[in-house]
Amino acid sequence: MITFFLIGLTVHVVFFLSIFDIYFTSPLVHGMTPQSTPLAPPASRLVLIVADGLRADSLFTLLPNSSSRTPFLRTVIEEAGTWGVSHTRVPTESRPGHVALIAGFYEDVSAVAKGWKENPVEFDSVFNESRSTWCWGSPDILPMFAKGATGDHVHTHTYPAEEEDFASTDASRLDTWVFTQVKSFFQAAKTNSTLKATLLEDKNIFFLHLLGIDTNGHAHRPMSQEYLDNIALVDTGVAEVVSLMEDFFGHDGRTAYVFTSDHGMTNWGSHGAGHPSETLTPLVVWGAGVNKAQRVTEAQPYEDGYLKDWNLEHIRRADVNQADIAPLMASLLGLPIPVNSVGVMPLLYLNNSDQFKAESMYTNAIQVLEQFKMKMIQKKETTLPFLFTPFQSGALSDLIRSAPSLPLWKCLGYFVLVAFGIELLVVSFFHRSMLTVGLAFLSLWPLLSGLFGKAKLRSLSWFLGCLCLAAFPLMPVVGREPNLHLVACAGLLTLFTSMIHVAVCLYVPSLTHSSLQQKQGLPLLNQIISWSTLASSTFVPLLSSTRLFHRLLSIFLSLTSTYLLLSTGYEALFPPVLSWLMFVWINIEQEALLAQGDSRRQELSTIDFSANIDITKIRQLKLDDIRRSYFFVSLVYCNCFFVSTSIYCFLTVFNPFIMGGLMMWKVIIPFIIVMCTFETIQVHFFFLVQDYGSWLDIGTSISHYVIVMSMTIFLMLLSVVTHVLTSKRLILWNRSKMHFP
């Protein structure tokens, strides 16, 4: 038993680590020669202002009275600069957004493996290439660019991390802090001759990271007055900073300004996915080396309808990809383009000679080519021939040999069904509604197999359970109002099975929601109950009876309690419906066994899995095993529809490690339910070749399986703390809940 247990655990750990080795290895290459334009740059300094979480339409749309919420930036758009939409990429989160803006590449998934506040790999950036850079803003963003820079020429000024409390009062104070610090900085420079001399040098960058809009959007949503007022505050602050800098540098016309956002935000206060409200961000550039606003009379090559909505049909629009902004800033300052940049020079923003534009394009092309050359060299040096070991199997061969003994129509039918089922799963990757179609077909299994006539009640339960589960893939992934009534319904469904602990979990989200609405913070009692529930749900099932029914019921109830605390709406109904279908699946598999003439049947409540199974007596595979395996894969995949996650019952202060762990636990819960069910079917059917008293006490029993799962989950959570960086893509907040995509 110990040997089997250790082998199984090793296999799971190797598979888990292989995911990081395959998908979480950075494709970035190093050793390239920096490329820069040899001509004199138009600007001596550049000011980058990033309004975190600002949607394009929130900035560009006029008020009902045709005035602008941002009069300063609107004037720049119509007179002094060039504007457009910056198209971001998924995940639409702060870290990858800022990396794209400042380093010019779309950060790979290896960023998740190193931690939110640590660089997964060293990368070049315009900050690193500058003579000096001064940054003000969030402690979650600024340090990673200072760490990645050579030398000590990137200076950061951040507020305490505790200030980023999503359940606190108006977060616009974060932006006020930045503007105040910038004003104090330049005021001090007037009397500090050393600092003033440094500021008057060329190739300097000033970076203002404004987090207030994003925080208010999460807490109050983008249509709220808090969000809109914060935008107006930012516009006023930008106007003051521009005036301050122009005065400080004597209006020398050598300052370039870039105003943009790292990502947008949905109407329900989330970001991370690919909705246009998340991927369309504003870009306004003006100052030294930048084209002024150009009037146009002909139709512009944009069919999205935004020009008319924003009343900007008469001003030329120049859209870019987010990574294009990095080479633009490098060109304006005469800096080498970041060596890992994949951005393309946006020529429509440059106000310079044709020679300068041509040189900029050439430099950009050479810089991208250098990456390709270095990558090719590395592949030649490190690639070895792959070794393949033929797959050896007694069971697969037996299945193939048994196929000719079956009727041709049955073999052909199974082939068609398997091909159709696999295609259905593939299509569901692109269209989630296909999962509904698949579950609808699964609901017909008792009818097609003839089980309906022999077990009408269980067949009907299977049919209804599949149809109920089929409704979930049709529901919105994110972006719906919190509906605690549905959470209550889910609690009542589970409470029906006499689990008093669920009643407490049903009450805690409602109490927390009410407290946060009144801006009273997270009650300590709620927090204690939530964490106690989470902790107990991992070991309480192990204390239950070793009878299959009792153990499964204990697992389902304990996990559902935690799931309720992490839910805000319809997804709370998912575990009860899934658990119902799982019990039906076990029972209807028993009926299928009886229909095939096997009279060995035993109720779950009488089976004690701590007995012995002779593992050497594994029977030959049958076609039904393919069906069971497909059911398992389909049900597991149905758990992959992503829903919002509320963590306000556990904490309200931004902590990516804890939040990531809670999100992962909620995602894992339905998988555990399906896995335990399938293992029950395995124990009950696959190894019933001897009498019921000949069971071997090995790790395939439910108790050992849950122990293995608990250990695996513990290792995963430990990885979150020590290795896994959970980006803000995992946190989609709104006023009454914190959302995960």
C-alpha cells in the first residue's frame, strides 16, 4: 500500500510540475544588442501617466450637455496632440499591461510562477534605458521596474500597501497622493541644485501611476459617481502637473507627454478577460516630437462606431497595440528600444522628418530581428533529439482484440459516438454553449441504452440532473449583479441533507454583504467563521464513516459549505446540482451492471471501502469503460466554466497570495466531487471480480484518495505562497464582492 501510495503521489507531482516546465517557461531571450535611432531625438524628457483601470469610452464620451468630464485632455485631443485607442491583450491586468507599455512585450505566463511583486525574468524597459526615471504610485507596480533596471537610476516613491483597501472610503486619495508628491518633488528641486541639474539633463522619464480609478471601479463600478469623479480629479491633476513641469523647464518645448491606461473595466467592475470594455484603453500623446491634432473630413477607417459616440469624427484617430507605446517613447527620447519589445513604431504619432521616421522604422525592425537571431542560436545549442518509448498495454490490446467479436453496427456506433463526443469537447473550447449540448446528449443515455425500462426513477433523475447541470454553461461567466437569494437557495438545497454548518455559511455572506454596503468593513466574526469553515472542510470528511455513501456525503457537504462562502450568485447552485447528479450516476451505473446480467450489486450504504481488493484481478476492459471515461472527462470539463468568486468573507485588503489560493480552492472543489464519484465507480465496478470480502486496502479507496488530494492541494497552496504569483487578473472586484475570472 505504501509503495502504491508513493508511486501515485510521485506521478501526480511530476505531472503538476511538468505544467510549469512546459507552459511557465519564459520565451524571452537575452544577449541582444540594443538598437537606437542615430538621429537627434525631439524630446529631452518624457512624462508617462497611466490611469489604472480607465476605459476608453469613460474618457472620450461627452456629458449629456456636450461638455467633457476631462476638459484638459479633451483640449489636448482636439488641438495639441494625437489620440487613439490602445488595444490591450488578455489578461487585461495591471502587471502585464504595464510591462507591455514600458517594456514593449506581452508578458508570458511565467509571470504567474514567481510572485506579484517579483520579476519572473529580467527584462529590458524604457525606464532601464533612460538616464534617470522617477516613479510615483502603487507598491505593486513600481518596484518591478526598479528591480529590472541596471544601476540605481530608477527611483520609486510608493504609498503603503495597506492603503489599497477595496472596502474603504473613496480611493481617489491614492491619486491625490501621487499629484501631491510630484508637486513636492519639483518644489524641492528648485532649492536642490544637484537634483535640479539632474532633472535638466536629457533622456529622463517621469512616471505617474494612478490607481484610484481602478480601485473605485472595483469597489463602486465604472458607472458610479466615485469612478467618474475620480476621472475628473485625474484630469485636473494632469493639468496641474503639466503646468508645473512646463514652468520648471522654462517652456522649452522639449517635454513629451503620454497619457494612457493599462486596461479597462467591465460595467460590473471587473477586468482580466477580453471584453472590449477591458481591452480598449485611451491613448493621448502630445508635446515634443508629437503630431498636433489633425482635422479630417473624410470617413476614418474604423467601423466600431466609437468616433460618432465620442463626437470625434473630425479629429484623426490613430489606434495602436499596447506594446507599440514602448518604441514610441524610446523614439521620442532617443533611447534604445527595449530589447524584448515586439511593438511596431506608430508613425502617425511622430512629428518629424521622413528620414527620422525611416530610421525609426529601420531600428525597430533590426531590434525585432535581433530577438529572432538570438532565439535561433539558443535553440540550436540546447535542442536534443527527443526519445520516444512505445506505450505498452495488456488491457488496450485486449480491448482491440475483443472488438471483432461485437456486431459491426455496435462497433461503428461506438466509433461515431466517440468521434462526435471528442469533437463536441473541442468545439466547447471556443463556444461554451456546446457543453450544454453535450450534457443534453448525456441525459439521453438511459433511454438509448435501454436502462429506462428497467430503472425509470433513476433514469429520470439522471435525465433531470444532466439538464439542470446543462444550464450553467449558458449563464454569464462574469458580469452580473450579486444575487444572494441564489446563494441562499443553494444553501437550503444542501441544508436539506441535515448539515447545520451550511446554515452558518449561508448567513455569513449576507451579513458580510450588508456590512460592506454600510462601509463598516469585514466583521471579525464573519472572518473567523469563514476561515474555520475552509480549514475544517479539508479534514472533517476523513473523520466520517468508511461506508461509501457516508464518506461521499461528508465530502460533498463539507466542500459545498466552503463553496457557498466564495459565491455571489447562480454558481452557488452548482455543487448541489453536481452532487445530485454524481449520486445518480453511481446508482444508474449499478442498474447498467444489472442490465448486463451481473447480479453482484451492493448498496453504497453497505460498502466499506476499508476492506480489501485484489488488484491483480483487474478485469478486461469493455466498451462501457470508454463510456464511463468519457462521462468522467465531460463532467470534469463542465467544471471548467469560470465564474466570479467572492472573497469578502475572508479578507478585503489586497493580498494576491491568499486571494489566489482561495480562487484555486473554489475551482478545485467541483473537480474533487467528480473525482471522488468516479473513484467510487472504480471501486464498486472495476475491481468486482472477487467476492466483496476480497478488497485490498490500497490508495484507491476514497479515504486514501481524499488524503492524496488534500496533500496535493496543500502543495498547490504552498506553491502559491512560495512560487506562484497571482496577478490581479485573479481579482475582479466590485462593491459587494471581489470577482475572479
